[in-house]
Amino acid sequence: MIGLAIALAVAWAAFVVVLLIGRPKGALLSEAMRLLPDLLRLLRRLAADRSLPRGVRVRLGLLMAYLAIPIDPIPDFIPILGYADDAIIVALVLRSTVRRAGLDAIRAHWPGSDDGFAALCRLTGLPDPGVALRADEYPPA
């Protein structure tokens, strides 16, 4: 029993470290929390799109299941990370989803405003759609 408790504590600590390392920097975390309702609608729409690769849809389905579970691995009474853990996990999954699905698929399913889409691009590390870039400036897929 003691070994199991230690293993769970180590796994939880590793999860917190991954969240701290992968969290959006600066004001992006607050933008992610502000965009969360639109992001959730985007996730549902992307998960239902059969034209996307299966791996992307599975990843989105697992993310939606994680968000639906009422018990958080990081309780809400922990300052900053308590409420931000969902936004951080959504941002991490979206970064990989956007890179696999492509900007056009994300744009086609985006339910929010153009300003919200520009914030989503900053959050996921994609170029701002209002700025023209050379072909070698786009992030790797």
C-alpha cells in the first residue's frame, strides 16, 4: 500500500511539473481561460469531423473525457494551477491538434470571433492569420 501511495504521489508531481513546463507563457494563459467556451465548442466540432486523421479525433475525445470528469488531479483550491489546469491541458492538446489537422480545418470549425481566432493562433504557436509569412517561417508540422 505504501508503495502504491508513493507511486501515485510521484505521478501527480510529474503531472504538475508537465503542466508548469507546458503552460502558455505570459498573458496567453489568461487568454486560454477566456477562450475556453469557444475552445470547447471547437473541440467538439473537430472530434466529429471524419475528414481529420483518427489520431487527432481520438486525442480530442480523450481530452473531452478528461474535461468531463468532475474530479481534477489538481484541486481548485491550489492557487493559479487549480483553475488553470484545464486551460493548460486544452492548450497542449490543441497545439498538437492544430499542427496535425492544419490551420484551415481549425478555421473552418472555429465558433468565435476573428480576435478569438487570432488569440488561438498565438496560443497554439501558429502564425497570426492576419500576417503574411514566407513559406520557411511556418512552424514544422
